[in-house]
Amino acid sequence: MTDSTTYTPPKVWTWDKENGGKFASTNRPTAGATHEKELPVGKHPLQLHSKGTPNGVKVTIMLEELLALGHSGAEYDAHLIEIGDGDQFGSGFVGINPNSKIPALLDMSTPTPTRVFESGAILMYLAEKFGEFLPTDLPARSECLSWLFWQMGSAPYLGGGFGHFYAYAPEKFEYPINRFAMETKRQLDVLDQHLAENQYMTGDDYTIADIAIWPWYGVLCLGKQYDAGEFLDVQSYKNVQRWTHEILGREAVKRGRMVNRTQGGPEEQVPERHDASDFDGKTGVAV
């Protein structure tokens, strides 16, 4: 399929509210709150406001991994932010993330509550707070952070680029799909070559680099992201497949995938998490 018309940009861009496909209602060219809405506050030290997207799942996996290691200070309430309903534009949420994107974390255990936004920043904050999943040796720490920031810089090409034009745009056009499919496959090849020589992203140790990358690229290689597994030939990335399934076997990953999730069967969803018992009777997200 080729583009039937050629777009000529206007001299000055103006916002077309009807443009943008499935997520048109969640995006706008201005910042700030659109309405007053206080955020709920639970009983635990950490208050997470999020949704079970790849960026949100990074943080819930991290919190569940910390709890699995016995860090009681990592107990958390996970409040659901319905981005389709515009919850992220409420005054309370904007107060902890002026960029109006999930996830956002409020640490109530500090002398004054500490806000942390951007998923990579939250992972670093938690890793440093609890002394886990971030190497202290300088070369290993640098390697870990390099891969963490690789993911933060690469995911927009996968989600905002490939995912948008392949799965969500109101029309399918060959050029943007080809452009972003090429970049997504290049990223998968980067991972595949690296994981040919490393068990995890920084070598033998599981770190926040793995926790950040897996919800995007691991789930993509399970064929669960954008229903694009066959299109991208994800099975051909054998080393990524090995890493993907190894991480999938972790109990904390299985729990983290369910938190703030609102799709799939009821056995896969924990829309809000306030206690470990919220997982009772849940079998986890289908592979």
C-alpha cells in the first residue's frame, strides 16, 4: 500500500482534535491540569499512580521484586489511572507529574513526600533507596545505566512509532510502518547480539536494565505487543527469546504484570493493588 496523497504542512501547525487515532483523546499540545481531582492515599509508604502499560509494568515488577527480597518498606498502593478517561490531567496527578504521563510515584516515608516521575527515574530511585538491582561497582553500574537509558530512548520508536502506525493509527501507510518496523528490528538485533554473550543485560546479574527493557521487548517477543509477533518475525531472535522466557518465569514478574491491568480475563487483572492478598485467586497473565 502506498500513500494516495501527499501532505503539505501548513506554515503554522494547529491542533486537530479529531486526528490521532485510538489515543486522540489522551493527547493535546498543552500541559497542565484540565480539572480538579485529588489523588487517593493508601496505607503504605509508596503510593503508585499508574496503569498496566509497559512503562507502568516496569515499576510494579520492581516493587514486587523488592518485596520478594523482604523489603517491607517497598509495600505499596497501586492506584489505577485511567488514561482513556483523562485521569492523568487531574490536578492531583499533575502535581506529581507535570508531564501527565504514567507512572508517577509518591514516597510518603521521607520527611516531606517525594515525587518521582518517568519510569526510568522511578527504577533508579527505588534501586538506590533499597540497594538492589543496581550494581555499585562503577563499570557494572555504568553498563546497567547505559542499557536503562537505551531503553528510555528506544521505546518511543517502538511504542510511539511502530506501535502507533502499525496498530493504532486511523489509516495504515506503508512509509511510516516500514520506517519504524526497520528501527524496531534493528533494536531487537542489538538485544539479540548482546544477549548472545550475556545472561542478562549487564552480565550475570538481573538489574533494573532488565526490568526496564523486558515489558517492552520481552513482551513484544512473546507476540503480545501490537499483535505484531509474526510481522516482526520475533521468533528469529533466539537470544532475546531465551532471556524473555527466563524473566517471564520470575514470580515477581508474574505478579507485576497483573497490577493496574484492565484487560484480559479477571484472573489476569489486579486493577488496584493495596495488599499482597489482592493476588489471591489470580493465575497471572496468559503467555
